[in-house]
Amino acid sequence: MPNSAVVLASEPDRMERPPPPSELRLDAPPPERVDGRRDFTWVFSGWARRPDARLRATQLSLGGRSFAGRTPAVRLDAEDTLGRTGANIVCGFVGVANLPAGLPTAELDAVLRLDWDDGVQETRHLGAVTVAVDASPPDGPAKTSERRLVAVCMATYNPDPALFRAQIASLLAQTHQDWICLIQDDGSTEARWREIIDATAGDARFQLDRNPVNLGFYRNFERSLTRVPPDAAFVAFADQDDSWHPDKLRVLIGPLESGALLAFCDMRVVDRQGTVLSEVFWPGRQGRHDQPGAVLMANVVTGCACLFRAELLERALPFPQVGRHAYHDHWIACCAAGAGSVAYVPQPLSDYVQHGGNTLGYRRAGVRLIAKAATALLLAPLVAVALCAHGVRRRWSGVFNLLIGSALQEYLVRAAFAETLRRRGLLPDGPDAVPADFPLDQGAQRFLIRAGLAPGRRGIAYRATALRLLAGLKIERLLVALADWRFPGSN
């Protein structure tokens, strides 16, 4: 069915003219295939524009179900993409679509409706989503042995050869030797792919696979998890450039055999030469890991420092499809906190190698995090007014994209995670449960205000993250309001 547009206005002269075409950009297309045995979550987002009109509402239809988008939303990247100074940046939309488990085999048409302020309504067909139902049981065959096999899932993409070989050597040196390493490469160059092959040659425990297209680290780790064999008892994440201490697997297995669903350790921070920059990765332990609501807001479980029971995969797969602003360890930690207990081992069992290709993020002091977030929140009105000037937007586009665009996308990821956890029965209720609503409507700012003022037992990281997201959403909403009043330039 072709895309269509209808004019809802009644004036004869407007009815006689076809509406001008709109330009639509999606951040990610709908998935081509989903497993009908499992529930499914997809974040749909993007931006649309038409000359002399503003986007007012969006709605996605999928499989007979409708999902309203949060519209309009600020998209600072639209101006850069269009290459025109003064282009309308209040042209975005975001939303979360969900399909329940148990759907039959079918072809579902994903249709996006765009409502414009001049009365035009468009329907855009985004593509077909195939719901497939495999014959095998959804959770895979039962385990066939009592082995303490660890499946190490390693994601690679153009790894530094020296650091990669050091990581492989540290894995080979583990005191717990019952492991396999599932390397999932995300489209490295031929030279780097050959380095991966050479570094792992001679040991059949290394099993290599290569994606035909680049998926990004979040979905690449998901792909590696689907390869975990049914006789694996435990699963570990591995980065391509860290180094494990010899006892890492042995020590982390202990809490899991005592009943924990996931265990994670501290890490030392070192440079490329092995010089210790910090004896701990999380100074002060400024976040909680025992409540899914708290972990949703501010994750403190680092993927390369954790080990979890393989049974957690029954609850974690498939990952919500939320674009490239999500983290695999964040999702796994949320599932573990909701499905069972999470144990922390206050002992550095690996070295996090700090180099030009990565960042540390949460190593800043918690009070400093809160102070920066609070300052951004207080300055939100001034920032919003300044952003009305295209010169300011162009000069500081990177900073403002991080402050506004990233905050909105991070909030959207948390909303999608929360909805998926709720559908899978992993968000407990009760007086001790940390709220995990993450509404997409007007209640978003109220929710973040309450979270930012939450009691101290939820941790500094929880409050700091809430205030940081609140600052970004506040500036974004002020920009939307200012666009209705006075906006420089045109569409």
C-alpha cells in the first residue's frame, strides 16, 4: 500500500491542492523478524518535516495495536542533517511499541500516522514485521549435565591487537578452566579479523562468529548470548581490551552457587602500560544493585565485571530493541535484580584498561554529579532561550546534543526496559520497591523530580541520574514551548 496523505481541513481551496510531501527520518527501521513465542519491545523514533507545517502528533500501528508517540520532540540533529541553518528542530517523535508473547505466524504492517498543525494527516508504511514461531521450545532444551561450564561472551570490533592478545592470555590463565569463549565480531576490518583468528588459534574453546552487518555493541552482545549452549551453567561478558585476574571466574562462581543470580566484582583502572590509575572502579559504591527500579535509573553493574547463571537468559532474551543508546549490562542487571538476588564482590578481579577508545563515566564523585545536574537544571530556561539562536546551536551542537538528545534517548531506553520488565513479571510491587514508571507523557518530569529528591538509601547515583535526565527533558520541553511562540528560521 503506498504512503498517503489526507487533508482534514474543509476550506475548498485547501482541499483542491495536494499537501506538500513530508520528509521522514527513522532512527532505526522496524525489525524484519520477531519470535512469536516471546514478548517484543521496539522503540520507534525519528523526525519528520513539511514546509510551512509543524508536526503535532504521531501514532504507530502494528498488528492491530496502536502506540502513541511523544510528539513533538526536539531533534537538534535535524538541522545538521538537512544542512540548512534555522531548520525547524521541534520535529521529532519517540514512542515504545510492544507485542505480547504467543502471537501466531503472521506478517504485520508497521504504519506511522503523522498529524500536522495545518490539518494534514499522513500515513507512512515503514515495512513488514514477520512474526515467526519456531518448533523448538522457547527456552531451549534442558541442560544435559551438571558441569560448571562458563560461556564467555566476547564482543569484538576492530580490537587493538596488543590489548586483545592480553585479554585472551588472561582468559587462558583462569584457574577455572571449564569455559568456552563465544566471540561475536561486529564487522571488523579484514586485517583485524585475521588478528582475532590468529590470537585464538589452537584452542577449540574459542568459537568465532561474524555479523554480516554492524549491529552495535548492544545487539552484538545479544547475538552472542543466543549462542550460549544448553549445558552452560554460567555466562560472563568480556570486553576485547580488558585483562582478567586469574581467579576471576572461580571467585564469582562462589556467590552464584550460594544462590545469587548474578555476581559482579570491582575492577582496577590501569593504562595501556599496566600502571594502576585507581584501585577501584566505583569509589564509594554510590548506587544500589538490589532493586530493579534503582538499577533501571542508575546501573552500577559493569558487564565485563559480572557473571550470571545461564537460566537468566530465559528472562532476558530477546533484548528490547531500543537503538544504540542502550547497554547490554544495564539490561542484564535489571533482569537479575527483578528475577533474583545480585551479589557484589568488593574485590578487583579484572583490570579496566583506560585508553583513547573508552571512557570511565561514573568514576566522578557522586556529589559532583549531583552538583552538575542541579546546575544544568537551574540554568534550563537560559539554555532553552539560547538554543533558539541557530548560531549557538551550530557552535555548541555536540554539547547540546549530549545534554538534550542523549537525555531523551536514555529516558526512552529506561521506559522501554521498564515496560519489558513489567511484561515479564520482573518489576515487584510493595512498599520497598523503587518506583519504575518512566512515563512518556507529561508525568515524566514529575517522576524525575520525585526520584531526584528520593531518600538517600537509593544512592547518590540514583538521584544524580534522575536530575541529569530531568535537566535534559526540561530544556527540551521549554524549547517546544518557545517554538510555538517564536522560532527563528523556517522548516
